[in-house]
Amino acid sequence: MQLEKKVAVITGAGQGLGLAMAKAFVAEGAKVVVAEYNAEKGKSAAESLGAGNAVFVHTDVRDVQSVARMAETAVSSFGRLDILVNNAGLFGRTKTEDLSEEEWDRMMDTNLKGAFLCSQAAGRVMIKQGEGGCIISMSSINGIVGFPERLAYNCSKAAIDALTRVLASEWGQYNIRVNAIAPGYVRNDVLDEHIASGWFDGAAILKRTPLARFIEEDDIAKAAVYLASPAAYNVSGVVLPVDGGWVAYGYL
């Protein structure tokens, strides 16, 4: 029970990685606020986590008032806010010469501005509590290396890495630890669809990955539990790739 008596807010927790992390956090004793834009999925996710373990709050991470309600819900429901996971985000692939201003803004507003607004709101609560806290943001291997046709997405994730380092430097004085996780190719329905459509070459990805296997959602959830737990007491300002060695590999 590494997270016993802790309260975590997880954005985008209605499905996928967010829900996997919510389940892992509850299993480790935490109470979870499911901050989700899709009300139907958010309510269902909260119910699946068990009575008394989670609440749902409709959240648009791009809207400062919605984010403020998100943080307030944690305090009103469970009395405090100890952990924030910035998981809500968008993915897109467009040739740069065809990338519209609207698409660029949409990506930045959700992936970067959303992480900033949520971190700011949660940080204010943590500072007021005076007992420290933990912020974890979902970055990507796309923020570490260059991927063609993903300019907006890559830039948003690289900015998440910068946000992580700045907040870790600034809020360490309050005992608030700030880290990020950079997933590699996570095995899920979206990846399976991309492989089936020919967008991704599954065999080539595995050949390029030293451990020769895809990442599971549970791998990311376990990394998040570690970063949120006392075991990571002195870990802050880190971007942790969970990618099977993909970023490290440079041989052709």
C-alpha cells in the first residue's frame, strides 16, 4: 500500500493509460479523482474503481475554471490533494507544410497548456497544505527524438519535459516533486489499429527496440506508482523513458 492515505487527480482517466494508472493507484491505497472530458467514460471509470475509492469530475484541461473545479473536487471529496498526473492529451500526424494553425493550437492547448493549468492549480493546493506533493506528466519518446510529420505533437511533449524541469526546480522548496514519463510504443487498441492500417510497421518497431517487445499500459502505471511513492523520495526533475530501450538504441 505505497500510496495509502494519498489523494490523486488523474486527467484523462476515463480510459487507456489514465484508467490503468487510476486502477494501480487505488490498488496501492490511494483515492482518485477521475478528471475526464468524456462524462460517460469518466463516470464509468470512477464506478469501476469501487465505491469510496474514486469520484468523477468533468474536466476540460484547456479551461482554467474547469481545472480549478478539478482541484477543488479533490479537496471537497477527500480532504486534500497529494498527487497530480497530467495524462490528458492528443496525438496527431500531419505533414508540416499542411499543418494548420488550428491543429497546432489544438495540440498545444490540450497537451501543454492543459498540463500547465493543472499543475498550477494542484501546486497551489499542495503549497497551501504544506506537506509536499507529487506531479507526474505524460511526455513521450516523441519529445526526446524527432519524428517526421509530428511537429505539433513532438513540440508539445518536448515542452512538457521543460515544464517538468522548471517546476521541479521552482517547487522543490515546498517538497513538491515533479517528474515525467516518456512512454514508447504502448500496446493498445490505437497501436493495433495503426499497425493494421500500415501506418506503423510493428515488426520494424520491435526490431528497433532492444528489449524487442511493446510496452504494456501496466508498465506505465507501475512507473507512475513508483514516481508517486516514497521510494522516489529524492527523484525530481526526471523524464523517465519507459520504452524498452528504444531511445537509447542508435545502431543501424
